[in-house]
Amino acid sequence: MSWNRVAVVGAGLVKFGELFDQSYEQMAAGAFRAAAGHVDKGFDPREVDAVVVATQRGTLWGQEGIGGNTVPSALGISGVACTRVENACPSGSDAFRVGAMMVASGVHQVVLVIGVEKMRDKSSQEGLLSRAASGHPVYNRGETAPVLFAPFATRHMHDFGTTPEMLAAVAVKNHHNGCLDPYAHFRYEVTVDQVLSSPPVCHPLRLLDCCPQTDGAAAVILTSAEDAGRYTDKPVLVAGFGVATDHPYLHEKSTFLALPATVEAARRAYAMAGLGPEDMDMAEVHDCFTITEILDIEDLGFVDKGKGGPATLDGTTSLGGRIPVNPSGGLLAKGHPIGATGVAQLVECTWQLREEGGERQVAIRNGNALQHNVGGRGSGVSVVNILTRNR
Amino acid sequence: METEPRVTLPVGILGVGVAVPSLRIDAAEIARAWSASARGSLAVPDADEDTLTLAWAASLMALDAAGVRPDQLDGLFWGTTRPPLAEGPSHVFLATALGIDRRAGGHLSSGSTHSGMDALVSAWDALGAGHVRTALVVASDALVPGPGSAVETTTGAGAAAYVLGPVAGAPGMLAYRTTDSLPVVDRYRGDGAFATSDTYDGRLFRDKVFMPLVSRVAAELCRAPGADGGTGPHDWSIADPDGRLAPALARSIGANLISAEVTGSLGDTGAPAAFLGAMTAMTAPGSFAMVAYGGGRATAVLAGSTREVPGARGALALLGAPAHTASYPQLLRSRAQLVSSGDPVPMGVPPGSAAFVRGNLEMLCLRGARCEDCGYISTPPSIHPSCAGCGGDRMTIVDLARAGTVETFVVNETMPPPFTAPLPLAVIDLDDGARVMLQGVSEDAPDLAIGDRVQLVLRRYGVERGIPVYGYKAARPPHQAGVAPSPHQTDAARPPHQAGVAPSPHQTDAARPPHQAGVAPSLRQARNRGGSR
Ligand SMILES: [Zn+2]
């Protein structure tokens, strides 16, 4: 039996990309207005009584002390309760979970969960993903973002025979989906050959195996399941969620063939929702690198361990496949504005369950969708949220 | 100055070791950039090698050869023209990384290429006086010549180490020495200057400084008591600032020059030059001379061996081993003389931070925290108050094994300054069951593979705000013969040398086949963590 105590009544985002002409505050306002405008029966911004902001790091645009509390003013609702959630790459999905619990507790009635990240105000050289200064000053010296995932690719290829073509198939699929998503950062097709001939970034990953650095914002409006009818006749309910941590350093990993945080977060979310991977109609998963999506679809139970590569190659995760994965284009094509990423994935899941997915709409048979992020030092945290349109 | 030879107490040579940097360059390639010509090959350091890392490697090789544990030493006598810190803890960093007892003595000699000989003489005197029973002498240099300078096409790098002790029963000995000086300004580096410069015209230096001074100490050595009836020893190793001076001197005194081959392949290694050139003499019984020059001083040493000195044959093999060829731009980058215009990525935690005060010992000594409940070894201890295996908090600090097997790895190809790609990073299962993740060395980047055996070598991780930061990197053997002896490791467990150090072209196919059949059985520690997996 699913949890189903909280409903998403509105969901929206700004087009992701290099938004050089928009400030952090302007992106936030754009996402909020999009979510408010999505509420079927109309929404007065002043109905919001609490805001949960997901921004992973303000230092990316020179704001060390960004506390989330600057956001309500930008949204024109200064005075409301506001809290920032920072939990690495799952910041947005964890903010959603926190917002849902705030509503379920009865303390707050209408909660805005908004993810905002400004990544391109600094040059890519100065950006998060090219820095190599996190963790221990010596033991982790040189660990840029791809270093946190590429060792899994090396081992997955060694043990399961996963090929560069299989990795490339993830990028090809997600770029194709991105072409169908007007909100995606990249809207062009890539071929396997283009992926395999793109510049090496962090062996065995190449440039087109990696997601871009993207500006963006996304927002959802949550109410209790009972109140949802005041806003929409098509509420999407929070069926369950799970969070799990793992050791934050790569040398403490129990395996390089899976991300244990994802496995445990998924187990908890499935248990809370009373559902399993076979019940999902689609999933938005964390494909910061191509290998990550292959690990995800195995760890989330969509395919057997070791079969993520072949399953991607044979179309299992394509739009018309058994379990469409990342119809929005994923992080690889839609982009990865960190705090906004998870919220935007939940926007996509909401739209798909409401069959508002346009050209990229997947077949909704069971009425359930899964959203997943994993990240932090050494994939030390994962969040899984499961949404349903079934009451 | 014809005086009676002084009496010198002989001391024993118990073992020797050497280290050479990982790169070679033809002097002609450097000269070509400046429309000049030059001969010979030079041994040059990679960006993460310096005089300290070379000294570390040579020292461990000598200790291993002598069968002396670092904690048995009474002193470390280190001679290097240019220590890694002009002022600062250079000596204690090296001693700590070597595992020498922190109450041991010794000292750091520097300031000219004569510093290696100064270190040897100091240890010799301390032994003669009876203040020291066993001493480690290491001479090393990785000098930075100015681009386009005359010394740039002659400056090499390397290290040589001796373990000295009582003469009775020792395979080798230092018998006698002579020294002399001239107040001249030859090669120098002023306060605040980055690169070493030459003052004198080459002919002026040869005719009025080097030849007369070195001839005098050589002639005096030949009159030493017991020096083969006044003719001196047959074999001479002579430090050679430009590759032509030692042969000329040898001809003038009728000596057999044994150091020319090393000088020709490594260049002028500076402080260790006289010692590196003499390794060949210690592979068999006989007497020989070593002559050092630098900073207006020259010293000649009469030495000999009654049998092969442990380490000498291995040293000779290492000196002649093939190595990777550097381009001139790569050399300039490694010396920080060709620098990207971008802001370098700072260390997340600067060396001035308390984290380095807390963490220096565990980094330099490579320590872990072994769980008394489950045996899991967490590294490094200071950030693991709880066992990463079982969550327990009863830990014992242990020295980690210094060799292991690659569990998985990456090669970082796109790195902001100060990094230079390609940079391997590898997860290593050490032979004691601990697991670490460390940088690899650049020469392993083209074909590193899961299952490869690696050794942990001390390297310079960076120079942050002028302060060098040292740590260990994973390198496939043969790399530097000096590999820290592990308390957990027997000789039998040492990794087999891998064939072929020549770099293969980097594979352009993303596909690196999952070859490496017959991967060594993993000694990975059991991970009985909680959770659902
Ligand atoms: Zn334990």
C-alpha cells in the first residue's frame, strides 16, 4: 500500500541551458511561475506557507553564504518559512522528500519545493566539475567529478564485458529524448561513432559520456492528498521515498559494480510504496555519466546486474521500450543544474503520469514513476522518490 | 702546500643505493630550441619528482641492500644543492618518510654540488668520533637550470645513498680523503632566484677553477697512505659539470675514468655525481677514488671494497635501465618553467592548515587504522574515528603495506593547472588487505590495467604557496628501485618486474579490452558492513 499522503498539484521549470542572461533569482522566479501556472484550478502565490530550496553550492556563482532564504523575496512571497536542503547531487530530490514530510506532518499546508543552480556564471575551468579539490588534500588530489564514476566503468567493463558502444548507447538514447524535450539544454542527436570519437575526458569516459554544466531551476507545489482536489483533478501522489548513504571515499566501496546507496535507497522507497521495479512505467535516473545510468538501471532493479549495457543497446530503456528511462533527455542532454536536477526529474515524472509529455510521452500502464539521484563524494548518498497517479 | 698527509679513520660501507628520475631527454633537443648544439642524454624529473623523492628512493634501496632497518640508524646525513624548502623541515620530512627514529641525528648539507660530499664527510667524521654507529648518507639533486642557459643542456638529476658503519667486516670502506678550495663564484643561485646560473666563461672555469683545483686534490690523494704506492687507485669517478672536464682531468693525471658512462646518460647529476659514477667499482673488489666539486671546493675520497658491496649491482642496473623520453615542453612544465595562464586549482586544504599538522605523519609514514573488532584497515586514520568496515571505534595505528594490486582505475585526461594530464588514479588493494586510492604516475597512464601489481612510491603532490606537499603514488615496477620495506611483506611477496617500460601509444579506441587474464588473487579485506546488500 503506497504512502500517498502528499500530492503534487503543480510542476514547472525553466528551459535548461547556459542562461547567461538570467540571474539565480530570475531562474527561481521563472520556475515558480511555471509551477504555479501549471496548477489546473489556479494558484495564488500567497498560498505558499513554506519553501524548501535546493541549491547545491552558492560558491559556483560567488555566493558562499547562500542560504536559500534569499529565494522567497525573489518569488514575491517574502515572509514565508524557508529552509535550504543541501545533499550533493540528490539535493533537489531530498528537498522534495523533506517538503513532503513537512506537508505530511500537518505543520505546513502548501509547500513549494524549488531547485535552483547557477553553474555557468563561472567559466567551465572554474566550475565545480573541473575542480579537483574536494576531499582529502593528498589522498583525493586530482579527483575531478568523472573520477568519482569512471572507476566503476573500468570495473564494469572488465567484469561484465560492458563495451564503449554500450556506454555510448546511453548518450545516443538520452540525446534523442532531449530533442523531444523543449526544456533540454542539448537538443541534437548524437551517434555512437560521435560518442566514441569525442575527446577522452577521464578514461574510459569521453566527452559525450559526460553531462554538461547547466543553469536551471525547477519547482513543484505540494499539498496534502486531501487538499489536492482544490487545485487539480489530476493530482500525482507521493507513493514513497528512500534515502541512503554510503562511505564517501572510493577506496571504501564494497564494490565497483554497483552503487550501494542507490540499492538501499531504492529498497526503502519500494517498501514504502508497496511497489517494485516491475510496477514502474518510466524512470528519471541520475545519468551524470553514461556508466551511471547503466549502474542505476541495474541497482534500481529494472534489469539484472551486469545487463545494463546490453539492455540499453537493445532498446529496453528507450521511449518505446519495456521501461523508458530518462525520457526528458536525462542529465546528459537535459542538463544537470545540481540543485534543480532532482526537482526537474520530478516535474518530468509528474507530467508523464498526467500524460502531458508531448512527443516524448511514454505509455502509462501501471500509473507509477520513479525518480533517482546519486552523488556526493564517492556516491555517498542516493535518494529515490516514487510517484503514482493511483489513489 | 706540501704537508704530511693527515690520518683519517676508515669507516665501512654496508650497502649502497641509487635513484634516477623517470624521464630522459637528449641535450640536443634542448639546445635545438635555442639554436645551439649539445651532446648526451640527461635524466630529468617528472613534475612530481624532486630531490627529496629521489633521496627517499635511493635511501630505501641502500637500507634494503645493507639489511639495515630505518629505525636502526643513528643519523641521516643528506646532501643536496637545493633542498625542497630553502628554509624549513626538508630534513625531517625525508627522515619521517624513511621511517627513521625521530630522535636520530644527522644534518642537511646544501648550497653547492659539493653538498653530497659534505654529507658523506660529516657522517664519516661522526662515525670516526664514535658518536654514530650506523649512518645513512644520501646525496641527491634535481636542480632547475634557467631556460636557455649553458647549464640547461648539462643538468641531470639523481640520488645516491650509502649506509655507513664500522669498518670491521664491512664489504666496502672509505679510507682517506683530501680537500681543497678556491674563493670563486662559479655556479650560483641568489636569494629569491628560481633558476641556477653560470657565471664564468667555460674556458675560464676549466683552466682557472676546475682543472687546477681538482688536480690538486687528486694529486694529494695519490700520496695517501696505502694508496697503491703513491700512484693512487686505478679507477676514478669524477663529478663533471659539463661532460668534458672529467675525461680531460683523467688524461692529465693518468687515471681510468669510470664515471663517463653515467655522466653521458644522466648528465651532471650534481651532488650525487661522484657517488653515482663509482657504483661500477663496487661490484668487484678493488680500490677507487671519488672526486666531488662544487661551490669552489673539491674533495677526493679513496675508497675500496673487499667484495661486492650489496646494492652496487642493482644500482648499476638501475642506472642503465631504459626510461621514458620527455619532450622539451614536458620538461619545462615539470620544472614549472612553462606554466598555464589559468589560475591553478588550489589544494582544498592548504599546507598551512591544522589538517596538515594532524595529518603529516599518517601521510608521510603511510598509516592506517586497523579495527580490533573486524580487522578492517581504514585510511587515513585522522578522518576515520569509526571503522569503515563495522562501525567500531577500537583502532590500532598500523604501517600500511607498500605494494598491492590495481582493483580499478581511471586516467584523468582533462585537468586544470597545476595538474598535467594524463593522470592515472587507482584503487589499490594492498598486500595487507587495506585498500587505498592514490594517484598513479604519468608513465603508467598509457596501459595501466586491472590486476597490475604496483608499489607505493613517495612523490611530490604539488607545490602549494611555495610549500611542497608529499604523498605516495602507485607505480608499476621497475620504477625506482627504492620501495619502502613493508613490515607485512617478505621478499617473496615483492612484485615481479613487468616487461617493457617503453610507452605504447595511447589507445585511441575507447575500448581497452578486458584482458589481464590471470589477475592476481585479491587479498581484499572482508567487508562485513551493515546494510542490505
Ligand atoms: Zn571494524
